[in-house]
Amino acid sequence: MRTKTVLPAVAMTAVSMVLTLAVVLLWLGTAVPWPVALVVGLGIDGGWLATLAYERRLAAQGDHSRIVMAVGWGFGLIATGVLVAHALTADTSKGAWLAVAWLPVAAKALWLVHGLWEETALTTGALDAIQSIRQEARDEAAVARARLRSQAATEETRLTAVTQSGARVARVQASTAKTLSKAWATLESTRAGTGTGRALTSVTAPVTPGVTPAWELPVWGPTEPVPALEASGMTDAALDVLVDEIRTSETPALSYREMAARFRAAGYAASEVRLRASWKRVA
């Protein structure tokens, strides 16, 4: 992986140094002796290469120097300036010389990119661990999304069922309320009727004697009167004596249910209200 960044930087550096040396020889060779032009070109390239080597040494130690970096960029800008000046003063092919004038700066930028790559480079084990962690995080996120979607669908189904059930209950309650309202209206109209009072008084005589005589049912054929032991005509004192006699006929004393059963089995008749009131008085 290191060669992917270092090889382009080395190639760009070599091309820019050769180009700078050639331009200095061609440009200054006509004004000064060529050995002087060669020294100038080698000085520019040598300074550029020396600062680059020192920067690489510091980078290998995990350090850097702003001064060395500034000097290196200075040599690179000088080489670029020489190439640009030569391109501007050339009689022919100015465009071609300007097109390659950026090579020293580009080589310096490639070494900067290579240094940044080295600072952030990780081992294979670390990369595998990071990949495993990211994959685990993606798996957990996918499971969480699936769980949320499932819960949302379940909640939607539950709300739909509850809503439908509530609607059915509301309809049943409305129907029941309508039926009850009709029944209450019927009862109200019946209670307010003219014959309701007479019908009610026919059932109050067994409960409250002497209020209103009970209606007599029509007789459809010959009947034989059957004597009845009516307790309704008894006074409360006489009823109390009879109830107490039945209650204490056995030891221990009979309960109310047993006393009432024997009371009616003996042929006596009395309303439940009078019989229970008598029981309370004697018991």
C-alpha cells in the first residue's frame, strides 16, 4: 500500500529535477558559461532534494520541522519560478513550457500526501478490527431497525383492533341505550295511565291490609269454598305468638327460612314483609 503514494512522488520528483536542470542549462547557458549554469541547476535541485530527505528523516522519527518544510517549499517555488520565467521568455513553445512549470510544486504536494498517509496508516490487524467493529455496528443498527418496524406494525395492528372493538362496543351501547329509553318511555306512559293506579292497589292489599280491597277474579264455574288459615287477618300480636311458637318448636330454635317454610306448610298466609317483621320482633 505504501508504494501507491511513494512511487508517484518519486517519479514526479525525478522528472521535475531533470526538467529544472535542463531549463537552467538552456536558459542561462546562453548568458553564462554552462558549468555555471550547471552549478545553479544542481544547487536548486540539490537544495530541494536535501530538504526533502531531511523532512523524510524527521517524518520517520515521528517529528517535523516548520523551518525545514518552509525551506523545502522555497526551493520548490524557486524551481517553479525558473520554469515559468523560461516559458515566458522562450521564443517558441511557451504553452508547452508553462504546462510543465508546475511539476516541482506538484512533486512537493505528492510528498505531502505521502506523509499524511504515513501518519494515518494502520496495520492489517487494526484495519481488520475496525472492519469488524463497523460491521457489528451495522448489524446492530439493522436489527434495531427491524425490531422497530416490527413493533410499529404490531402496535398499528393492536390499535386497529382496539379501535374496531371500541366501535362495536359503542354501537352496542347506543343500541342498548335506545332500547332502554324506549322501555322507560313505555313504563312512564303506563305509570301515568288512568288504569295503573287501580292495578297497583290490587296488589297492595296483601302488603298493607285495609288500604284498598283487592280485585276479585271472575269465576267461570261452580266452586267449593275451601277454608284457609289466613294470617292476614291476624293482629301483629297474634302473628308474633304463632311465629314464636313455630320457631321454638325445636331445640335449637329454627332459622327464619325453616320457620317460614313450616308457617306456610301449616296453611297460614302472610306477606313476606309482615312475616319477617314478626320474626325480628320475637327473635
